[in-house]
Amino acid sequence: MEEQKTEQKPQKQEQKPEKKDIEIKVRRESTGEETKLDVDPDATIGELKETLRESGLMDADAAIYYKDKDLDDGMTFRKAGIKDGDTLQIGGSTVAGY
């Protein structure tokens, strides 16, 4: 019995588009000062808060707002509709150092 050979074509690997960070601004409500940050659109608001607290830009009990909405820690930038160039507000507490 003769073995049948089938020619296999190499499969094309789909190239996923590179994840592109977005640039946002974070404005401290108490001072009006702004800080620019590059963030992954799939990062969470909680991760941003942690970064801001570690750098002394935000108190532990402060909140982050976008278009007058308090953002939940588990929400991603993408899910919140935050896009490149948008500004978030830090408020609800005295911002550290100011």
C-alpha cells in the first residue's frame, strides 16, 4: 500500500498590531498642575492610582474622575472611553505635598 503524501503549506502567522500606549494628562484639582503619562489602554484605574500614590502625586483616599465621573479601580482606560490626549482629575482629598 502506498502512503499518501499531502503537501502542507506554511501557515501565515497573523501579526497582531503593536499595543500602543496612550498619553493622558492627570490634573490635580487642588493646584491645577498637570502631569503627562503614557499608559496602556488595557491598564486599570487602580494601577494608575497605585503609580500616582507611589510617586506622591495622590493621597490614598483621593479619587480619579473623567468627565465628572468617579472611575472604579477595576475599570480599564479603554472601557472608560479614555483616549489619547484626555485629561483625568485627581480630587476628593488633599493632594500630597500641596
